[in-house]
Amino acid sequence: TTRKLIVSEKLATIGEITAAAAHEINNPVAVLQGNLDLLREIIGPHAAGAATEFRLMDEQIQRISQIVNRLLQFARPEEYAGWAARTDPRDAVADCLPLVRHLLSRSGVTLRQDGQVGRQVLMNRTELQQVLVNLIVNAIHAMPAGGEIVVTLSDADEGGTPGVRIAVADQGVGMDAATLSRIFEPFFTTRAGSGGTGLGLSICRTLVERQGGRIDAAGSPGRGTTFTLWLPAAL
Ligand code: ADP
């Protein structure tokens, strides 16, 4: 029912934010642990006098790591198995289908996959899935009266670097130039009244650029929108 679907959509968004936040916490925590170990070495014999304090800090850092890992497992149940950064883009597209199936059928939107690709991309499979789900859900929101989303995959070089291009095109309401120029800003949303957070695209861009890729959007009011993602190939 509608209520259930809204709840599951909300949960998907919470999952996305959780995963992004948890992933970002991992690095500073690793730096903390590393420097704590270093500090213990530097103060050498004096460390014994601060044994309780060191133990407390060790325990609390462990605790943060455990919480973060649990959050990641909650947000990415199937895929959280290490961080293999090598994904067949066709798998990532296939991963999206179960997550958006209900939303598609409720909105009368169909999703078609096009193009051919022979390369793998340099990105974690769950992260790529997360990016694609964001784009697909946005495309569905842009087509309240139904329509078609076409996901086109192709091998494409950019600046001499081999990579893969993924285009997500909708036939929705489109955007004017002023809106287009702001959509990747955190908290920019035109859907504040219907649960928009304005975080989806900014997270997408962070994830993509961290892998050395890029994402941009083109379109105009009434003529739909195409998001184009380019990611370097995993060699
Ligand atoms: P949210 O969906 O929570 O608003 P996003 O960062 O995903 O946050 O998107 C920001 C804004 O970009 C949306 O509010 C909407 O105005 C615009 N937008 C994103 N995707 C599309 C699309 N496919 N068609 C039209 N507008 C879009």
C-alpha cells in the first residue's frame, strides 16, 4: 500500500545517508587509532602511567568501528563484503531493479537498458548501485504521469583514460538552467514539500568524484533530463 511504499522509500534514503556517513567516519577513525598507537610508542616508558587512559581510548575507538560496521551492514546488507572496487556496470544496474520495482510500477514508469559495455568500472558495486538508484528514483519523481527511463551503457574514453559512460535519461518535467546549475549542492531541493532532502545528488557526486569520475546533467523544461556518469575503467 502507499503508506508502506512511502516507508520503504524513506528507509532507502536513510540507508543511503547512513552508508555515506558511516563510510566517511571510517577514515578519521583509522587515523585516530594509528596516532594513538604512535603516541604510545613516543612516550614509551611513560605509557604505563597512563595505561587506563590508553585502554579507554582503545576501547572507545573499537566501539566506534563496530558501530560503523554495523551501520554499513544495515545499509548495505547483501553487498557489504569488503570493498572490492571493481564492478561490471551491468551488475550494478541489475542490483537497482529490486529496489525501484515497486516505485516504477506505482508510477507507470518503465526502465529499459541500452548500449553495450565490455569494461568494468573502478567503483564499489554498492556505491555504484547507490548512485544509480538515486538517479532512477529522481527520474521517477520527474515523471508523475509515467514514461520511460533509458539507462545506456557504453565504453568511453575521456582525456585518454579508458572508462565507462552510463547515461540515465528520463522524459520528465526537466529543469531550467538556474535549477540545473544548483542540483549537486547539498540540501538543494525543489521537493522539500514531498520528502526531498537535497542530499541525493550531492552524495552521488562525492562518490563518483572520489573514484576519479564525473557526473553531470543536461535537459530543459518539458523535455526531460539526462544524467551522464563517467567512471574510469578498472584495468
Ligand atoms: P531530492 O531528490 O531530495 O530533492 P536530489 O539531490 O536527489 O535531492 O535532487 C535535487 C533536485 O534536483 C531535486 O529536488 C530536483 O529539483 C532536481 N532533479 C534531480 N533529478 C531530476 C530529474 N531527473 N528531473 C528533474 N529534476 C530533477
